[in-house]
Amino acid sequence: MEKPKGILYVVGVPIGNLGDITLRALEILKNTEIIVSEDTRSIRKLLTHYGCGPKKLISLYKDVEVERTHKVLKLLEEGKEVALTSEAGCPLISDPGAYLVREAHRRGIKIVPVPGVSALTCALSASGVDLSSGFIFLGFLPRKKTEQKKVLENLPENLPIVIFESPHRMEKTAKNLLEILGNRECFLARELTKFHEELTWTDLQTLANREEFLGEITLIILPNPKTEEKPLVKKKLAGIKKRIKELKKEGLKPKEMAKIIAEEYNIPVKEVYQLIAEG
């Protein structure tokens, strides 16, 4: 008779204040012998604080994610119960672990979510931002400015953008955001649930001039205020549409057409691209 497979618990843990763990999460961590975490030092601190006893800890960070995943899957297929945690917050929110969870699903291993704190929802709830139309969560932006630009320039302009950032990269990222998006109002949530917690409404210009950031950061960037269609676009709309038809006949791609027309009419590429999309 085939031995039953184990269970993979996906457990949310505190992002700072150890008191934020749920009773259910604490029960799972106390009763599960094997715990997989991005940073075993953080989970060990939590386990010690609550007297959870000795555990088998397996680190699962980016460089070893695939190799360690197969080790954990073997334990699960042997019938072991395993708890997956992040260094802080809910697993898989800009953390390793997605490969393990997907492979566990594929192999028919039971997945049990044990929800908890997330810096994402924590910051949004404390900001007062209207989320009725949704928001865009990007996690950590790419390190290179050119890659950041590719990501940010192709986003809808009417939704708040939420990013995570580390303190040593925040000053540079703020400068890049200002250059790419222009000055926008934003909400800085730093050191959430910790002693030096900072919740501040500010703007990208102010952040770009700030010299020091301490602690992990969640930044909510508001859309630009709605503006009326520029007179220049209205006046030359017929000519622009005619030019779009001409370039379409030449077999150019939308991005190529938008770039050419934007240069010819001295208007933003995004506005031209929108006209092309509307047909």
C-alpha cells in the first residue's frame, strides 16, 4: 500500500513585531518538524521566542532554490509535513518558494495556506489610498535603470504603483523614479511594525533628495492627476491619424510608428501609441 504524501503548509510570519503571528501559524510551527525558509536565522529567532523546540531547518534562497526544492519534495513524498515561510511576511510575495509550491501541486501534494502579515497589505491599509479600481504591485524593481524604465513606461497611468525596496538602493531608485515618472505624490512605509516605523506622505522629488533610508521600504506611488487632452494633440489629431494609416501601409510595427510620429509632432510616445491602439 502506497504511503500517504505529506502536507506543505505555506505559513505567513511577522514582518517585524513578533507579536503579529497568528495563533494558527504558531500552532503549525510548533507541530511541524521541518521548516523551510529563505533565511533560517529569522525563523530561528521566531521559534526561540515562542519556545517551539528543535526543528530541522532548510534554507531556500534564490541560488539554491531548485536544488533544495527537490530535497524538500522528497521529504513530502515520504509523508513528512513541511512548513514553508519567508524571511518575513507571506511566502512568495517577492520571495523564493514559488517553484516548490508549483512542483508540490504538480505532484499531488496537499498545500495548506496559513495566511499572515504582508508588508504589501500593511502599507496599503495604512496609506488611505483608494483601491476601488485596483493597484499595480511590482515587488522589487530591476537593478538597472534601463530595465526599470521598460517596466514603468508600459504601465497603465491611472493606477497606484507599489514597490518594495531595500535601504541601500532607495536613494538611487527614487532618483530613477523621478526621472522616469515625473514628480508624483507617494506614500513611504518604512520599518513596518518595528520600533522606528515611518509612515509618510511625500513626493518623489523629496525622496530623491533624501540622503538616508534605514530599514525595508514599501513605496506607494500615486498616478498623475488627470489632465485635459493637450490642445496640440486636438489640433493635429487628423494629421496624426492620417500618418498612422500611411505608416501602417508601410508595414511598421506600432512601437516604431509611435516613435516616428512622436518625433514628427513633438508629442509623447504614449499618446501616439494610444491612438494607434484605438485604431
